[in-house]
Amino acid sequence: MSYSAEIYNTAEQEMQKRRTEAEAALEQRRSILYARSPRAEEIEHKIARTSVAAAKAVLGGADVKTKLESLKETNLALQKELTQILHSFNFPDNYLEPWYHCPACRDRGDIDGKMCSCMKSLLRQISYDRLNSTSPLSLSDFDSFSLDYYSKTLSSAGKISEYTHMTGVLGFCKKYAHDFELHSPGLLFQGAPGLGKTHLSLAIANELIQNGFGVIYTSAPVLLNKLSRENIAFESFSDNSVSIEQLTTECDLLILDDLGTEFYSRFTVAALYQLLNTRTILSKPTIVSTNLSLSKLQEIYEARIISRIIGTLRRVEFIGSDIRQQKRKQKKLKSET
């Protein structure tokens, strides 16, 4: 997969930052060791000199084998003594080596001219961050989800209360995030506006991102508008450009909020179907959130889209009274008292 020059530059800058930080941290550790053991500094200098002596022996050509064997024995003895000093301070054997973010490529992004997996992950994450830049990902987590706004009164039909039902929903979402894997089932968050659908979908996104998964959160209107503009501008794309369609197709979890509020057109219907169908084929989970009932969804979308939504997503029903309205009323009452 190819990326824009801007994303490559951003990734390379991050790699350079990682290398610089690892090397600066090494120098700081070295200073700490030298302050505690001047002998350690002396040994490191001697080891450096043996390397120079070995190079001179090779260039000199006289009895090279004997000279190199002697230098090797001296070097090994010095390294053994240095390791003993490190252990005396409970320092690890690699204390005097750079602690790179990726030991495989030493934070250079490539191995023998081939892109390292860490660079691929970084490029992908930067692309996800670009798409998530306008979403409120940092504003919601499970701890801030309050159940105080759901009634504990049993329904007229004698069923469980809103509070009990939503306690179950919260627990289910926590478990979903905790147990998430690349082929977890998709979810359909359904219920009236202001009942916590966006909050809990963002809470799931936050936990998964912290666990290293690639998550894209977007609303249906925003995504389909971007896909539409991308489709119009397709011919102007460079060979290095990665499309939004590719990113939303291959991410570990796609969260599509506010389904049913997007502008309806032949393109948006086709794009929505293509996205849902492709992720279904690839067994990639999607969380779809909507304020619409199943019957209303069936009125808006054609059968093939409904089959992807109802047939592949596990329904999670949100019930209660609009929390945003409750908060506004509480704020108004406080201001009047």
C-alpha cells in the first residue's frame, strides 16, 4: 500500500525522533554508569582502542592472525569485566546499547532496503489519525459513562428498567472492547438520539487504540461526503496516494456513526454497500450507530444493504430519555436557583 508524500515525511520524522531519543537515553545511562564506576568508562575506552588496533593490524599485514587473536582475547576479557560491573548495579546486559523502539530496524524504518513492519504500522496509524482528526475520540471513555440518567422504574409491561437494561449494555461494550480481536463480530447500536450510542462507541474506540488496534471513527455523512469528493477527484490522485476507501476497508475496526442522516444519492448507496460488503467478506468488524428503527432503515435502504446490516451485525438496543435534554434541564434549574 502506498501513501502520500506528506504521510511518508511525517513517518520519517517520527523515526528520526525515535532514534534521537534512544541515543540520547543511552548517553544519559552511560553518564550514570560512569559516575558510579570510573572503571566502566576506562573499559569502554579500551574496547574502542582494541577495535582501532585490529584495523591497524589488518592494514599492517605482519602476523595478522596472532595479533587479532590477542586483541580478541583482550576484548572478551574487558567485555566480561564490564558485564560484571553492570550486574553489580543491577543493570541489564544491554544497558550500554540503544534501546530502540524497533530493535529489528534500529528505528530506521527499513531492513536491507525493505520496509520494516514497524514503518508499515506507523504509516497506517498516521493515516488513521488523519481521518480521526475531527472526531471526539479523546472525549469519551467507559468511566465517564453515567447510568444516573436512566430510570430505575420498571416499564408498564413489567419488563426490566432502563437502568438495568443499560447496565447490561455498558457491561457488554466493556467486554467487547476487552475481548476484541481482528475477527470480532460487528455491532448495530440502535436507539433514539441522546442515549449514549456515540459515547460507548467512542469508549470502545479509545480502548482499542490504546491496545494497538487500527480504528477509524467517522459519521456516515462525513465519510460518504469524503468518498464522493474522492471519487470526483480520482484522476488527480498520484500513484502514492492511499484512498479513504482503502483505509476504511482495511482498518481493524470501523465505527460508522449516525447512519441514516447522510445525503441520499445513487453514489452514497453504492459506496455504503461496497464498504459494508467488503468488510463483511474480509471478516472485519464494523460498528454502525443509528437513530432509526429497523422498519425505518428498511424504508430508506435497499434490501442488499439491509441484509448486510441486519444479517451481519449484532443489534444492541439503547433505551431511555434523551440525556442531552436531561442535562440541559438540570443546568437550567441550577441557573434559576
